[in-house]
Amino acid sequence: MIHQLAQAGCTLVAVLLCFEADMLQHLMPPGLNALQSCISLLCRFGSCYVCGLHSGDLMEEFCLCKELLFL
């Protein structure tokens, strides 16, 4: 499950980085909500599985660097 969450999060990051067209901007808020949920689930699973925490932290750091998330 952690692997699928990490893959889903990476896919969301890739899609959100491509939302430059005006006609796709309405999809940005739901995409950001989904990404935040994915990261929080990965961090929650991190209490049991270190790989979940690592994946969540790595994804969160990337998003903060790219200014995708304001956590």
C-alpha cells in the first residue's frame, strides 16, 4: 500500500507541475488536496513503516521547494 501511495503522489506531483494552461487551472485545488492527503497518509504510515515516512518526507520537501504545497 505504501508503494502505491508513493506512486500516486509522484504522479500527482507530475500532473500538478504541468497545469500551466488556463483551462486546466480549475483542477489545481483538488489536485493539491489529493497530494496533501497522500503525503499525510504516508507520514501516518511512517510510524509503522520507515519507508512510508521517508517517501512522505521526500515528497513534501520536493513540493515545498517547487512551492506546490503550503503546509
